[in-house]
Amino acid sequence: MTDEDALLAACGAALADGDVVTDPDRLPTYTRDRSTGSEAGEPIAVVFPRTTEQVSAIMKAAHQYRIPVVPRGAGSGLSGGSNAIDGSLIVCVEKMRDVLTVDAGNGYVETQPGIFNTELRDHVAKHGLWYAPDPASKDFCSIGGNVNTNAGGLCCVKYGVTRDSVLGLEVVLADGRVTRIGRRTIKGVAGYDLTGLMVGSEGTLGIVTMARLKLRALPPPPTTAVAVFADVGAAGLAVEQIMAQLTPSMLELMDQATITAVENWRPMGLDTTAGALLIAQTDAAGSAGIAEADLLLEICERNGATEAYRSEDPEQAEMLVGARRMAIPALEMMGDWLLDDIAVPRSQLAQAMIMIGEIGQRNDVFIGTFGHAGDGNLHPTIVVPRGDEGAAIRAMVAFNEILDVALKVGGTVTGEHGIGTLKRAHLALELDEVAIDLHSRVKAAWDPLGILNPGKALPRW
């Protein structure tokens, strides 16, 4: 019996019938995430645990036989982080979907990792509570994936990214041991912040089987403000000044290319002659929200907005926010796409967008840029004709040049999508040698055999 056969036998003994899949016709469904341009190998199997104990049994066997393991949630990632590698076992937690506890008095929920973000938000809303992080993919991304990539979202400009909402985690380590890290209290500084370290580790340190997440009271209905600009430079300057004076609950940006793509895909009356569109919300209650929105619009007008207004119609407001959420699918419809994810200082937002436009012209590729302007988090999306190999090569050149821009202006090569396989080379440019060494030492402490998600997230393996 080979080591692979022995591992699969152990998985079969631990899991329910049908939860170990080796069918070559089914495996391709689980070998890639949503990213393009990332490599994927051929796994030996995909397994579907339903409990922490089952994950522990799987990892004990994988550790014993030294078989690489790729953790997987909903497969909605955009950096290749959950792509299979040759000879790996994919541990997919999509069947771990139970909400375990909602503690309204202490303001947290405990949940298994496979539940979708929107499902969890809907569940806690029945208790009058709110889970803040809301990635654009919230309807089809899992909480476990959000934790592993430290996902952001539209409202993180005010409420922070996933790490800011994680109080504690249950984690199965590479050797199958189970630990609970973090706390239930609002404050707590006992020991190193292992929870913070685990969030964003992209499955390289352990497999999350339970997340304890901070909840808030449901916010009041937001007030929506919209500003149209002739060029992205003016919009970028407005963003910098808005954030110096206000804390909106959302501040999103779309450039002309993205506006046009959305309007062509789902006509809704967007101004395709605009150079940039800012969509903002404030969730301050009543007259305070109106005052914040009006001040935001005043700042936009001072910075050259050609149109600025507060939406009085809830349906119109939802349509405008929906337009922003449609950016990725609209651009996907245009051809083969390659989505980037960078974050820059807000003072460099305008310059970065101008430089991204120049990259598109220089490489003869279409780039639509949108993102979370209040965070300086941009998603330049490169689109080329389907099946055009020469254009695909130029697209990858442009992708890497955009990462160079991020570093040049003092930013980072990923704001929320993670490193995965796509950005390891540029991570090595962002981190200094001491930091790279520390990353390697942390990895070795948690996973001495290096079996968890090999080749992902770290600059050096």
C-alpha cells in the first residue's frame, strides 16, 4: 500500500460515505479558485469533513504520511491560494456550515467555517445584530476563506477588515492537534496574538474549524451620496480630503472603463462619459447622516465634481451600490481577465490610478480600475480578447507592473485578496530579509514538515 493509499484509507475511516472523492471527473471542480493566471496541479483526492474531530484525523494521517494538504473553503479566492498542487489532498470545509452560538449579551457568534458570509449576516440579523465585513463576493464566499485571506469589503473603511472582527479561532494544526486561540472578551492581552497571526495566513499554518466573530448592533439605514468627476485625479484628491474630515461607512470608486463595462452589461443609466464615479455612504443616524453626506458632497464639489448629489430614493441608492458590486462580473464578460489587488496611501491614490492607466496604454491592454477608495485599495482588472496568447502575456506584464507601482508609491502588493501563488515574487520585494526570515521561522514552528498549502503565501519555501 502506498502512502497515498494509506492516507485515503484513514480518511475513509474517519469520514462519512461519499465524503472522500477521487473521481477524476469531479476533482477539477476543486482544483482552482476564481483567479486567472495562477497555476494548479492535480490532487489525489478531495475530502469533505463535517467536524473538527474529522479534520484532526485527516491531518494526523497527512502528517504521518507527509502528504501535502490544501485547505479550501468556497473556492472564491482570487490569488491561487486554494489551488491544488500535484499529489496533494484537498480538505474542503464547505460542509462545515453550522452556526454554533450567538451570544447577544457578549456580542459574538461562533460558527463553522463553511457558511457563506451573507448567510451568517442574515442569521445574526434575526437577533438584531450585525457582522460588519462584507466582501463584494459575500453571497458566495465562506467565513473560513474570509479568515484565511483577512478579507475586506465595502464597509471596512469604517469597521475594519476581517481581522478586526475575529475574537478567537479553533484551529487544527499540521500534526492534527487542536487548539483554541483568542478570547471571548472585548479586551485581552494574554500571550502573543496568535489569532491575529492566523488570520490572513492563507491555510499555511492550520485549518480553521470555528471562528468567534465580533457582532455589532444593526446600523441604521445608510445615507448615500454620489459624485461624478471628469478624471480620476480629481476623484483621488477628493477621497484624500474626505477621509481627513469624515469616516464614511463606504467610499467606493469606479473609473470610466469600469463604469462603461457595468453599463454595457446591466444598463442602469450610468454616465459613461464620466472619468470617475464616487459612491459613498454614511450610517450615522437621522440628521447626522444627512449632514455627513452633505459635507462629503461639498468636498467633492470643491475638488471639481461635475455632479454631486444625495440619493433620496432607497432603490436608486441600492442600484448604485449594486453597480459597484457588478464591476468584476461586468469586466469578466468582456474577455479573459486578470484581477489585481493593491493598496496605496490615500495621498497617492490619484497618482497610482494615473500610472495604472499608463501601464494599460504601454502594454496595449484594457484596464478597468475600481475599489475601496477610502482604504486606498484598488482592483485594476486587465481584460484581453479571449484566447489571445500574445495579449495574455502582455496582461501578465501589466499585472506585475501594477504591483511595481504599488511598491513605488509606498503601498502593498495586496490589500485583501492575499498572496497565494500570484504574488510571491513581489512579496519578496516588499519584505526585507529579516522579515522574510521571520516568516520562514513562524512557518517552521507551526508546520515543521511543511505540508500545509506548500508554495503559497510566503516569499520563500
